[in-house]
Amino acid sequence: MQFTESKLNAAIETARRKVAGNAAWSRSVEKAAQALLLGEIIVTVLANNGGVVTSARGTYHIHHGFCSCPGALNGCNHCYHVSALRIATIADELETAPVISRPALIADIRAAWSRRFPGESLADELLRRFRVNYLEALSVDFLTAIRAAIA
């Protein structure tokens, strides 16, 4: 996968925070980060909770956190291929997740509602479904789901 440098750096920082305090995983994340930034490895994230990491030394399959590389097969529990896949997964999530503010979500919902259901009260429908009659009372997750449902 290819990511913008800023997304890759953000994913690396997220991975570093997640393993902070664990020396072995921190070393693994650092090695993976360096290889990713230098273009020494290629990571392919698969839909089945796994991936493929390719380097000059070979191609290794990762599934549910277990790598097929020789180090992992010989007992290395902190394989940098696994860390590289996790960094790529985080970067992919950052790449695909649009950043939208809560007020913008609410504005989008109100505009979509009035276009899609003219003459119907959004407040009445919110009260019927969620027991609140204003969007500001709902979480961002609910707002995102509502926007997706009526868009």
C-alpha cells in the first residue's frame, strides 16, 4: 500500500504510543517504521485480518498476528513484519476515515433530511428512534450512522 508521508508518520506515532512501555514491541515498531519509511518493505493489508509483507529477504504472510518469517517460526514473538502490518493497517484507517467535525456532521444531517424527507420533522423522528429530539445529544458514532443512512 502507498500512503502519504504524513499519514504514515501519524500511523507510526500511533503504533509507538500503543507499545510504549514494552521494550520488545517498541524495538519491533522502530524496525518496521524505519523499513517502511525507507521503502525497504511493501505491506499489503488483506480483508481477512491479515496481510503480506515483502522485503528483499522474502515474502511473509501474517494472519491474526502470526508471521510466517523464519524468526517468528523460531520463536520470535515480536516480529517486525507484524508491526509493519499494524502500522499499515493504522495508516489505511487514517487514509479512509474522513475527518469531519461534529458541527459539520449535524449540518450534513439536517441538510440531507430536509432534501430527502421534506415536510417531515427530524426532531420527531429522533424522539421516536433515540428518545432525544435534537442531534447534539447523540454521539459522533450515531451521527455518522444517521448521515450514512439518509445520505
